[in-house]
Amino acid sequence: MARYLGVDYGRKRIGLAIGDDQLRIASPLDLLAGSGAAGQDARAIAGRAEEEGVDGVVVGIPLNMDDSVGPQAEFTRRFVEALRAATKLAVHEQDERLSSFAADEALADSALSRAGRAARRDMLAAQAILQAWLDARPRPGD
């Protein structure tokens, strides 16, 4: 069974999720403060991946709806390259379009404050990113 860390990378907040390829269920894990510096954030995520004992990391890439790569996707890809340099783990990219929308939908009826929703939103977006990646992979042994 391989375990994976899902990452919703942002300049201010980094949402994390955890999942494996046997159960194929991603769960929200944590929220880290982002520094806005790709190298520093990559080292923090590499350390967290080691703590969690994962076999790989899945990072959401925020492509535009027309499949183009905008400034946020370029920023995130710099983080991906820094993460690949900071760890020996496989680092996978996953299209994250609409992951934040899905998180907002899940939180729409919650009794959380605006700040509470914002914090939870990034973890739920990481969960959606990782779940989409797990769903797209063949099951082990298939």
C-alpha cells in the first residue's frame, strides 16, 4: 500500500491531505502557513512528507479553464521543481481546476466563521486534488 500527500499550494496557506492507493480515500490533514518562497515551502512540505511516511506527493496545478498556464500555475510549478529538488519522493502534478469550488460547496452550509471556512477550504481543496489523482490511477494489481 502506497501513501500519498496531497498539496493545495498557495502563497499564504498550504492545504494538505493524505490518502493511499488501497482504500483510495483522501482525507484532509492539515493547513500550513505558506511563506511565498518556493524553496522554503518545498523544504517544509518535504519534511512533512517524511513525518507522514508517504511514498509520493501530489500537487494541484491551477490551470486556467482554457487549459492555459497563468501566473498562479507558473508559481506552483516553481514550487513543484523546488519540491522535487528537496525530496527523493515522486512528485506528481494534478489539474486542480474547480477543487476550490468543490471545497466551497462542501463548506456552504457550515456554521464556521469566515476565517474557519478559509482554513478548512485549503485542506478540502487538497483532499479534492488527491482524490481526483487517486481516482484516475489504476488500482494496484489491476
